[in-house]
Amino acid sequence: MAVTGIPSGRHRRVVLKLSGESFSHAGERGISMEEVTHIAEQTARAAQLGVEIAIVIGGGNILRGAQFTAASTRIQEATGHYMGMLATVINGLALQDALESVGCPTRLSSAIRMDGVAEPYIRRRAARHLEKGRIVILACGTGSPFVTTDTAAAQRALELEADILLKATRVDGVYSDDPEKNPHAVLYSELSYHQVREQNLRVMDPTAIAQCMEHDMPILVFNFRKAGNIERAVSGEKVGTLIRSQAAEPR
Ligand code: UDP
């Protein structure tokens, strides 16, 4: 069944947000190539549907800037954020090789210049790669500290004129409470941006939600661990929780 309210059928272009934690075994840190390969295989099948895919990659499996905020670390907060952005490049390199090993042409594009390992992010260049069927991996977030790769995903979805922002998570969508702690948490099928903000639901960071809301960019929050879900999300099928301006009543 096609998702209502967004173009029916397969999407033309999507931005897929993968957190760093999708690259490691549950509860662990670092990179598990078993996990990365699993994601790459799913993404390759989605790309075979003919959908243009840009991937914004997180870095939380390696480090997040916020962990260095304590004065005792002697690392300035902004430095911590730059370290976090560099972590996304490490993930991006792993994902690039995993995707190419399953036959997907890719480009790794970085918001911070790093010419030896990635090309600089230039919007029109990234769009051209997408048109040519290459998967573009977007590393280093926005290139600026104090935000997260969620904000980068919202920004890139807007500037690359994606049909939808696909937020891959370990749970089935957006719940009324943390489903890993509260067994009675309710899974929403659809939500409006306002509901997400008013109920303070943990979806993406507030800046990302605000940007999507302002420009009417739909967000689909879905479980990438369920077999076939990346393909389903990319092809516009109803999985997870859809967030858009006019949501049906939450259920
Ligand atoms: N980061 C940043 N600016 C950006 C994107 C990321 O400063 O535009 C830093 C920030 O410290 C963040 C870290 O990079 O915590 C890793 O990204 P994120 O936490 O979004 O990774 P994820 O949770 O998706 O794995």
C-alpha cells in the first residue's frame, strides 16, 4: 500500500539517515562489518528499484561531541563536535566499500574538506551523482558544530529536493514512550510535526523537525533491522511512522 499524502508508488529521490549505532552490534560501539554489510545489501536492493539514494551517516558508534562537554575532558565543546563529524567519515568509508562490494557505485562526499578520502560536498555535484544512479554517502554532517547528523539529514533532504527523509532506527517507529523501557508504549502510524513537538516525542533533534516542518518535508521513521524494510521505505510502502503536516489521528 502506498503511503497517503506523499507521492504514491516509488519515490524518485530519498535521503536515508543512518545513525552510527546501526553500524555496531546492539549495545556495542565501533564498527561491525557484519552490520554494515547487512545495511549495504538492503540498500543495494533498494537502489535496484531505480530510486536515487543519498545517505547521511552518523558517528555515534564512535563518538558524539556532547560526551566531551565536561570541563574535566579539557576538550572544548566545539572540538568535540568536530571530532564527531570526523567519526562519520570513518563510517562513510566502511559503508562505501560495503556498498561497492555488492555492486553499487558510490561517492563519499564530505562537508569538511578531506580531499584524500572524500570529495567535497557540492550540492549540484551530489545531485548529478544521484541522477547517474550513484549512491551518495554524505559525511561530516552540516560541517558545523553544535548540531547533529539529523539536522544534516533534514538540510540535505531539502537542498537535494528529496521526496522524503527516511530515518532508520532500531525500533518500529515513533512510540508514545521508550518501547525498550515501557512495554505499554503505543506505536503511532502517523503524526504531524506539531504532535511531535507538543508531545516532545523522540524522533529527531528539534532543529531537524523544525526544518522539515517549515518546508513540509515528510519523515518516515522505520526499523531498518526488519528484513526488507529499507526497500519498503524507499518504495513508498507503509512501514513505521509517517510524520507530515496533516497526519491522520494518532493510533
Ligand atoms: N556533528 C556536528 N555537526 C553536524 C553533525 C554532527 O557537530 O552537522 C557532531 C556532533 O557532535 C554529533 C557527532 O558529530 O554528536 C556525531 O553525529 P550524530 O550524533 O548525529 O551521530 P548519530 O547519533 O546519528 O550516530
